[in-house]
Amino acid sequence: MAMMKRVAESAVRAFALGSTSGALTKHLHASAGSKKIVGVFYKANEYAAMNPNFVGCVEGALGIRDWLESQGHQYIVTDDKEGPDCELEKHIPDLHVLISTPFHPAYVTAERIKKAKNLQLLLTAGIGSDHIDLKAAAAAGLTVAEVTGSNVVSVAEDELMRILILVRNFLPGHHQVISGEWNVAGIAYRAYDLEGKTVGTVGAGRIGRLLLQRLKPFNCNLLYHDRIKMDPELENQIGAKFEEDVDVMLPKCDIIVINMPLTEKTKGMFNKERIAKLKKGVLIVNNARGAIMDTQAVADACSSGHIAGYSGDVWYPQPAPKDHPWRYMPNQAMTPHISGTTIDAQLRYAAGVKDMLDRYFKGEDFPAQHYIVKEGQLASQYQ
């Protein structure tokens, strides 16, 4: 009960600061009549029919098409989101609701917001709304919301997997099998145990806390940096030590995990200078946002060996172009943005989107923790 109370209190506190003055708030009440709702998701193509619960793609359309159309609303779904002639751009002037995901983000710029005369609601199917110009959205009186908590387990599990992949030097061994080789020494010379290593998470919100809890049985030395110190009881249960100064924590770490949102303050945070202060041979896992890292600085540090391994599923921009340097840097275990879009997560964020749309049509508030922009105010993590 105490934990639930703290979560509720933190959700309320999220909007205690940062009001955007002069914002013309559009009250979240759908006027009568049909609404135009546009969803931007990745295409599944031949994989769409392989799992009936694969709802997070264009073909699955979050599983809400029949429900929306039965109520007389127009629902358009596309993966075409870039450039002046894309499918999304055609619908910007008259859509009421735009749904996007972090995995195939529709970048909602101030320019697009200006063109969207009917737009009231921006929904993120998942977690992380940095693909939206949040200040412009606040100034325009729009509501921005995401399905908080929908994929935190999925991402935390994925982070743990990536830590183990890097620590055990797993990928070279896998590549040997594929290429018909057998060279134990080529793997073992840089494979270690996770036990006894110092792991630090930059950010200890929902995902960071879950990761720390999952790391505890590995008997690591656990550190965390966050804007808010954990409740002492929870901190003691997890066995993690709070580090107020991130630059004091980072050089202590054998493994660094990024678990914070992309904001103006965190963009490019891991630049050449900060990376140079990390332990030589550090391992980094980043499932948060690619733009938190200086792209070339990471590639250079992997090439020099200062970063001994880098793994994550977030890039900037997304989808990553074919010439993105992270594709070709040594000792990387990168994937497309997949950690938060497991089938289990898709079902959770699809249900969350449906619930918020239902509340929108009825003029009801969303769960407090889902709001990123409400009545001209930005959630604290984006300030």
C-alpha cells in the first residue's frame, strides 16, 4: 500500500512544475460527430499473420479498428511518416488524434502542430514522447499522453539480457558458429562474470528500478543516479546505493545502463569529454534514447577500445539509416528498436490507448501518470 501511495503521489507531483504560460488549452472533450484518428506504426508485412496478438503494427492497428469504426470514427493507419509527400502529411490538416510509437516514431514538429488545426490529442503507444515537440504542443494547448508502465518489464528484461551478452562476450561466439569456426580463445580472452561488477543506472524510474531488482541476485555492486532518491525501504530491499552526482558515479562503473528520458538537458549528455572519464573497458547499455549519446563519440570510443562493448536498441534518427556509424563499430550488440514492443507489451499499450480514447470521447481525464502535457504543463521528467 505504501508503494502504491508513493507511485500515486509521484504522478501528481509530475505536473507541479513547469507551466507553459500563455498556452491556449484545448479541453479534452471530443465534440459530437466523427473524429479522424491517425495511427503511425511499423509495417509487419509477412509477419503480421503469424501471431493474432501482433497488434502493434500497421496491419494489427492496435486491434481497435472495429471498435472505432463501429462508433462512426475514421481510423487511418500508415507507416509512411517522413517527407512533405508522405501519407501522414496528407492527414495533418484535419486529424483530431495522432497515435504513434517510439519504435517507428512520427516526429511531431512545431511546423506540423501549426498545420494541424483540428488536433487535440497526441498519444504514444508505449513509453517516451520525445518524438513530439512538447513545448510546441503545450503552447498549442494539446494533450500529450503515453501508456506509462506498459512496457517497463519488457525493457528491463532486455537490458539484463544485453548486460549478459556484453559481459560474457557472447556475440563473437555466436558468429563463430554461423561461420563454421571454433576458436574458444577468441571469445574467452574478454569474457567475464557479472558477479562482483559495479553496475550503475543513470535514471532509476520504473525501468531502472526493475533492472536493479533483477540484478540483485547476481551479487553486483549496484549504483543509481536519479533526480529523486528512492524511498529508504525500497533502496534497502534492492541493495542499490544512491549517487547524487552522475559524474562521480560514472567512473566507478564497469557497466553503465541508460534509463532516463531524452530532454533538452540529456540530449548529447554522453559526449567525447564525458566518455573519456569513464573506465577504460566500460560496457554501456542504452535502451532509453539514441540521442542521449553523441553518435560519433560512441563509435570512436568503441573503435579505440575505451568502450569495450555497446548494446542498445535506440538510434537517432529512427529507423536508422544504412550508413549509421553504430552499425559498423566494433564490439556492438545493437538491434532495431525492439525491447518495448514484445507481444505482451503490445497488448498492454494497445489496451492503454483504447482506454484513453474511450475517456477522450467521454470527456474524462486519463490516469494521472499517463500525461506528458496537460493544460500547458510538461511532466517533470521533460523539464
